[in-house]
Amino acid sequence: MTTKPKAKKFRVRRSETPPAQPAAEGTAQPAPQPAQQPRPRAVSLPNPGQPTPQQPTTQAAPVNPAQPTPQGAEAAIDAIKREGLTGRQLRMARRMAQKKNLAPTSDYDAVRLLREAGIDPFQRTNMLDLMPSDKAAKTPAKGGKVQLPQTMPMGKETLPSTETMSPAEMRALEIGEIQKDIARRRRRRLLLLLARLSAFVFLPTFFAGWYFYSMATPMYSTKSAFLVQQADSAGGSALGGLLPAQLNSNQDAIAVQDYLTSKDAMIRLDNDVGFKDHFSNPEIDPIQRLDENPSNEKAYKVYKKFVKIGYDPTEGSIRMEVSAADPEIATQFSKALISYAEQRVDDLSQRKRKDQLRDARNSLETAKEERRNAQIDLVRLQESTVLDPEGVIASLRQQITNLEIQLQEKQLQLAALEDNSRPNKARVDGVRGDVRRLQAALATQRARMTEATAGEESLAAKTSQIQIAQADLAAADLQMQTSLQTLKQTELEANRQVRYLTTSVDPVSAQDPSYPRSFENTILAFLIFSGIYLMISLTASILREQVSS
């Protein structure tokens, strides 16, 4: 912490001294040291306009020729006042004058004394050096200005200038200097900015444009388009007809797109046409060229760069663009990829059809086998018993009913004959014989009926077995009919779901190269380098602001 030095108050005394005589040419004029010389006593001068009274003459003290006259000091102080110095500058001059052991009468006089001593009072110095110290006063500072006598050239105007400037002109002059300094700083910053942009943006963009215009190998592209459609797009409902047909084959088209952009398609294309050999040709520039005997991964990167496939879900169209250094080879690549896509579509639809038809046919064969077994069981039961057990039982029931009716009639006739007082014995015996024979026949038929309806081998059991076999046969018939109908519907659905590839745009060899697009790629490189430089500069400015704060 530095304390503000206290300056003593001085009273200005006007002293009359003769003007300093100019030094001879070639001789050095020593710097004046007013603080170390005795100040002469003030002498009143007579007014030349009035008569001087008779006074005793006194001899004046000798005057130092290096001592400035009061008129010269006042003129210098007036000139310093017109410079428009600030209070801070004046205080600095006063402190520096005290440090140099000068005796100024005012702040302006301190500036005058320092300038006469050959010292710039406004030179930037350390604040600690402004404090006076005995050691600093005795020992001159190293590296500072050497205060030696200077030679004054002859014929040069050394007196203060009489031209004065108003405070407004001084303010305008200072504003002009400030504006010039700001403009100079702006030019310097602009030059630095141009240098950075040239190093990080313009120069890389120039090299990129030079590569695209001079070094890059021209690539010829072949464009084609194809659709994945189905045989019959009629939907099962009324709403199905309102949907676009491309939505039904969306999954198959996506599957074809994935296959064409896969490594499997690249390996197959290399085996059939020679994809790696073409892009390993030394005529291709080093950036786009593959090394000799490249791996599948490196070749696959080049494949994804030069084979572009896009799918439009609204139209269901697959657009493919294949680029190569030779237009004929690009066309061969495109045709080979279209054939691969067609085979893939056929495999997908064929597998689906085979799976559906195989299941329907297996179900029909199972129904036929069950129906055949049911028929064999029914025939076996019919061979082991009466052809129609139900008819036999119905016939026995009818016979028993007729015998019971006849028996009732004979019993009534016998009762009527016995009611006579003198019945005819022969007739009574005949009726009794008929009743006895009818009862025997009725018992015999009932016994047959009992035998036909009781026991494991009865006609009733045989009838139940035959009915069960007939029901199984009917169920097998119904199942076979259902399986047959399902097979027919599956065949129709399979035919409806058949996918096939239709080439809407055939690949045609190009006559002019499509790549590289030199202007577009150069502009893109410029934008990329500009964005990188902008991000780096913003990050650096943010970090600089954080560190400074």
C-alpha cells in the first residue's frame, strides 16, 4: 500500500533576471537545476512610461545565464496550461519533481521543470518507484534515461510556440487520436482474423477444391427403379379395396432393400462381376481406390458409398443408383443387383406358399385317412352281423304285435262260446287250440326279441356299434370336406400372395460422369471447415471469459 506524498505549498515570487544567452554552436548547454541555485531577490523595475525618481543606484546580483527568465517561465507555464492536462497527470508530475529533488511552485511548474531537465513526466513507470527514497535519490536508476547535456542546433526555433489551441480543438484532436487508435486496433484484429481464417478455412477449402477439380476420378452412375408387387391385390373385405396395393408388399420391399445393402449382396456381386477388382484399379485416385486384396469390411464401406438404395413407402418403389469408374461396369453392377433382388423376392413368396400349401395338404391327408378307417370299421361290423339289425328288430316287434292282436280276438271268441249254455264242443276246442298256438308263437317271438336285445352279441349291441361307426364315418366325411375346402382356399390365397419384381426403370449406361460434384463438394467443405472453426473459436472465447472472470 502506497501513501500519497504530501507536497509543500510554495509561493510564487517574481524575480528579475536577464534573459539567457544562447550557447555557442557546437557547445553543450547544461540542463538547468533551479532547485539547487539560490533564487535572486525581486527587484522592482521602473515603468518606462513614467519619469523615474532619483534613487540611489544599487548593483544587481549576478545572474546565471542558464536561469530562465520569469517571462519565459510564465510563457512555458501558459503553454502547458493550454495542453489540457488532467489532474492525475499534474499530480504525477508533482510527485516526480519531488522525487528528482526539484522545487516546483505549482503542478504546471513541475511539468516545466521536468521537461527542462529532459525528463518525460508522463512516461509509464511503476507506482512503487514514485515514492521518494534516500537510496534512489543518491543512486541513479539503472536502465533509465541518462540526463546528459544536449547540444542545441543553431538556427532552430527553441522558444515556445505562440500558436495556441482552444480546449474544443484539443478535445477534437484527442478524439481523433482515439479514433485512429481504434481503427488501428481494428485493422490489426481484422488481419489476425484473416490469417486464422486463411489457415483453418480458406486453405483447407482450397485443397479440397483442388482435389475435386483435379485429382478425383470421375464416377459414372446408373439409375434404376423396380417394384415388388403381388399377383392379386383384391382384399377380402370392402375396406381392403380402398388401401393401396403397395402397403401389402411393404415388408417384402423392405426385406429386398436390406438384402441389397447387406454384405452378402456385396460378396455375391464380387464373385459374379468382380467388385473388388474394379475399385482396386490403379487408375482410380488414392482416396477412392481400394488396396490390393482388401478385406470384406473395407470393400463393404466402398460398396455402401457407391451403391445407394432408397425405398418410397407411398409408391412402393425401390430406387437404386450404382456408381463406378466405367459406365459399362456400373450397368453390369446394376443388372446383377436387380437379378439378386428378383431371386430374393421369388424365394420369399415361394417359401410362404410352400408352407401354407404343405399344412393344408397334410390336413386333407389326415382327414382322408380317418374317413377310410371309419368306413373299414363300419364294413367289418356289417359283415359280422345282420345287414340291418334295426329292420330285424322292427319286424319282430311287428310280428309280436300281430300275434297279440290275434290272441286277443281268439280269447274273446272263446269267451263268447263259453258264455253259451250249450256250446259247441268242437268249436270250443278249436278256438282253445288256436289260443294255445297263438300263445306259443307269441312266446317264441318274445324269446327271439329278448335274444336280439340282450347280451353282447345281440342285435341291439350290433346296432349301437353300427350307429357309432356311421357317426364316425359322417364326422370323417365332414372333416375331409372341410380340409378339401381349406386346401382350395389356401391355393387361392397362395396364388394371390405371389410376389414378383417389376423393373420400372431399366439401367442405362451414362455418357457423362455424375461424380464428383466439384462445386457442391467444395462449398460443402467450406461450410464444414467454417462450422468447425466457429465452434472452436466460440469454445475458446467462452473458456477465456471464464478464466478471466
